[in-house]
Amino acid sequence: MIETMKKLIYWVVNSWRVVMDNRYNPLRHIKDPSIQGYFTMALFIMWSGYFGVVALHWMNWIGYSIVWSIIIHMAVLIPIMVTNAVFEQAEKDGANWVSSYKQEK
């Protein structure tokens, strides 16, 4: 059971990185991180709208709003992306930024 959970977690993390991590997806060829972020968010909004239309059509939801779908997806994904960035920065720098911040104060 534990091995299955580990495999599932690794699969989720790897799947996330293939889509959202610019070190692995084709956006890695764009050198400016702000442009990479822009394209990531633009694609995210596009896919949220797409899945909203699919859900509206196939599930026959009444009162379904594509705008609310985008807002709900952003409310979930943005904190996950920020958390992932913070964790990666902490891994890379060994939390040296905390020490340097305290020394500046």
C-alpha cells in the first residue's frame, strides 16, 4: 500500500512538472521568466475555459460560469505554484535567504 502511494505521489509530481515546470516543458527555451509566467497563465486560462465549455456541453450544467471556473482553478493552482517555487528555492539555496534577510535587519 505504501509503495503504491509513493508511486502515485511521484507520478503526480512528475505530471505536474511536465506541464507546469518550465525546466521540462517547451517554455524553457524562453529565457525571460516573466514571459514564461505570462504564457503559463495564458495557457492555464485557455484550458480552464476549454474545460468549462466541455463541462457545460456534456454535463448540461445550468448556471455554470466559465469565469468562475477560471477563478476556482486559479484559487487552487496559484497557491500550489507559489508553494512549489518556495520549496524549490529552499532546496536550491538551503534556506540561505532567511539568514541573509536576518543579517540585513
